[in-house]
Amino acid sequence: MRNIDKNQLLDLFSSSMGNSEYKFIEFAQINDIKNYSTIIEEFKTIQNQIYEYIYKITEPNIQLSATEIEEASIQYCTKTYTWINETGIKAINRWLIWMCWHEGILKQ
């Protein structure tokens, strides 16, 4: 396996309107990444943790703007994941903004 940054992998995986799991798997197979299912589960866990963090901020009925969600996400990610950089955070936020819109947390 080539040495590929997790942030680049997260960028391939995490997208708005869900995740690009098939695109990620195809990339992983081409690049001889054997443990891609473990990586997918890790990325889904990270997404869910960040969403739960945002959800707790917005309970019981607060909505946040996209900027507020992104700022909270940046703070959470940089405190929680030592490896994450701007590329990874942008990838997470693509998914997170969509999820917050989907769940009614995103202020319109």
C-alpha cells in the first residue's frame, strides 16, 4: 500500500448528500488498501461523533447557520483528532452541513 494521508482518504469518502463509498472502495482497491472496510467504519464513526456533538449544541430546538456548524466542527475536530487537517475538516463539513440540513438543524 502506498503511504496515503487519511485526510485525502476522508476527502474521497465524505461528501454532501451521503458518502462516496463506492468511489472510495474503487480507489482503495486500485491503490492496494486492504483494510478499507475498517477505514470506512472509522470515517462513519467520526462523522457520527461530530454530528452528535452538533446535535447536543442544538438541543432542544436551536438551529445553526452553516458557518456556525463549520466553526463548531473545526473546534471539535482539532481537539479530538490529532491527524486531521484542513482537507479532512472540509470533507467532514461537506457531509455535516448536508446532515444538519437533512435533520432540520441547519438554519435557512
